[in-house]
Amino acid sequence: MFHTWTWVTWLVAAAVSAFTMRNPFYLALLLGAAWIIYSTLGRTTPIGSSWGSFVKLGVFLFALAIPFNALSIHIGQMVLFRLPESWPIIGGPVTLEAIIAGAVSGLALLTILVVFAAFNAVVDHYQLLRATPSFLFQAGVVISIAITFVPQMVISAREIRQAQRIRGHRFRGLRDLLPLVIPLLANSLERSIQLAETMEARGFGTVVKPPSRRRAVLSQVGLLAALVAVLAGLALLAFYAQGRVWGWLFLGAGAIGLVAFFGFHGRQVQRTRYRRQTWHARDTAVIIASLISLAIVVAVSLTAPETFYYSPYPPSPLLPSFDPRVGAALLLLTTPAIVAPRDAKQ
């Protein structure tokens, strides 16, 4: 439907907004955009059935953040009630401002989970694995397994639970979870073994021509020198104002060394593709919309960062601020649902 890099660009634009914003108006818009993407494109996918688990986890964190913040932050003018001062941590006044601040933090956590859940429901995980650079094939495997772990576990748990119900088993409490946990653990181990055997049979990550011992040692020494140069450059830029020139020089040299090492390491891995993804005009539209959204969010965060944050504590205003440019930028993230083919929306 959409190219893998299209969804990755969409995720970057949505995740940057979710991680940088603490304004409930913007978070609500971003939450609605992610829900539209899922309801339009991800509801019919097999992994999309795990959406409810992510939402439940987000709602739990949202509900947990409110009392946690209210009982640990005793700041504000609108005091609802007081707990004994002798109680550690939670003792003191419980204010309305602390409850509102906890709700905003919980809404931010819920939005982050929903954004990643929407991406998880619509992206092709196998194509995502193939899209990782050759020098990061180990990390690509780990990321792919991590992304699919929760959806696959939810699907397996649902299948096992249905099978146990057919056999007459009823889940009434924690003691009845043993017939669910043991098959789920065994199924997970079996899937791991099958994945390892399949990857080994297909020669995933095999080196075409192993480098000589001398070249391997030199590449490792070069990697260490590049990392040391990057750390030295960052240290000079952070702690020594007179050494900014040398800091940028060390940082640039280290970055060049890392790129050279990654290029050398990537040439040792051979990849073949049976079928390549096709790029459509709708991919271009989504890429442009996501980049525009990201550019507006970054520009506003650099010029007027206060619009992204809301504090209920005085002397802040009663209602959060709202910039129509940011609102329009967040609505651009619904472009995949607008330009998707009709058969994909059914």
C-alpha cells in the first residue's frame, strides 16, 4: 500500500511531535490523527488486533499519572484536601493544579503509545527489516523482533485462550492463568527457534569475503579512534568555551571516521531482493506532508517553545495556548488516510 520509508518518515514526524509537546490541545490532535490512521488503514491487518492492548496500557498510564502527580507534587493555590504532614512523600495539600498537570503528562504518554501502535499496525515489518542499512543488520533484526513481540504475543494469547475455552476451561482469577502462561511461553520459544533456523538457512548476515585479520584489527582500532574523537569533541564543546574550534574539528573527524567504518562494514554483507517495493504518487504526497509537519513543529519549537508546553500552576493562563500553524501541521499527519486506495480503507 505505502512504501516502508513513507511510514518511517510519518513515524519520525509524529514521534517528534509526541515527545516534544505537553500541550493538551496539540496532544489531542495528534492522538486523533493516529486513531484515524489506525481506523482507516490498520484495523484490517493481523497485527492491528494488538491496538487494543497498547490503548489499554496507555489508558492505565494516563490514570496512574494523575494520582501519582497529585500525591507527590504539593504545589498550587486551589487546595482540594490535605493529607497528614507526617505521611512521607504523599503528606501535604492535594491541589487541582497537580491533578491537571498529571493528566497532561498521562495524555502525553498515551499519545506516544498510540502513535507507535498506529505505526505498528500499518507498517510491513518484513519490509522494515529489509530497509535497515546493511551495516546495521544485527540491530535491524533486534528492532524488528522487538516491534513484533507484543503483537505476536497478543495474537498467540488470544488463540490459546480460545482453545482453552473450547476445552471447557474458564479464567476466573490469577490461579487460572497457568494454562495460559505455560503454552504462551512454549509458543514464544518455538517461534524464536523457528526464526533463528529460518534466518540461518537463508544465510542472513553472512559475510561474502571475510576481511583479513589485519584489516579487521585496523577497522576496530579505527572505530575506537572515531568514537574517542567524537567524545573528545563533545567534551570540548560542552566544557571549554575556548576550545570550540578544536571541538568541531574532533567531532567532524570522528563523524567521518564512523561513516567510513560503517561503509566498510556494510560492504561485507550481501543482500538479494526477490521483489522490490514500488513507489507511488501517494507515497510522495505522504512524505511531503510529513516533512512539512515536521518542519513546522521544529520551527515553532525553536522560535516559540512556550506554545508547546502548558503549566496549570499560577501565574500561567487558565487555558493552554493554541497556534493554528501547529494544529494544521498535526492534521497533515492524516494524509495517509486521505490518499490511500479505496480498497485499503474498507
